[in-house]
Amino acid sequence: MAIDSDQIRQLLESQLPGCEIQVQGEGNKFQVLAVGEVFAGLNAVKRQQKIYQILNPHIASGAIHAVSMRLMTSSEKAVSA
């Protein structure tokens, strides 16, 4: 079953309240940018695990093949801007 970037964004927003989520991509390859305090105090692996936990059913079904992620807190985004 196919999934599009809007559906992924809605799914992540529902599971990560207060996060700013952007999703780009098509087919089964997507890029996720998520900014929120939910990532505070977590290293890169723990941040990715949080996203994979939400997306795993779609990865397992083959709807999502690849996901690249940029996950940060608001203050980290301000520094990188």
C-alpha cells in the first residue's frame, strides 16, 4: 500500500505533538525534517529510533523503502540556520 509525503507528515505530527515536521519525497523514498523539544537530550540514534518506531509498519510493508532524517531541537535549528 502506497503512502505519500503528506500522509507521513500527518502520521509524525500526530505522534510527535509540538514538532514542526516537513516531509519530501515520492515513491518509497522520503526525507524528514523534524524540529521539536521531543529530541532534547537524545543522541542521533535515539532520535532516529523515535521516528522509526512510528514509521516501522510502513517500512515493513514496503510502502517506505528509505528515509533520510534531520532531527533537531528548536535551539539546534536556530544555530544551523
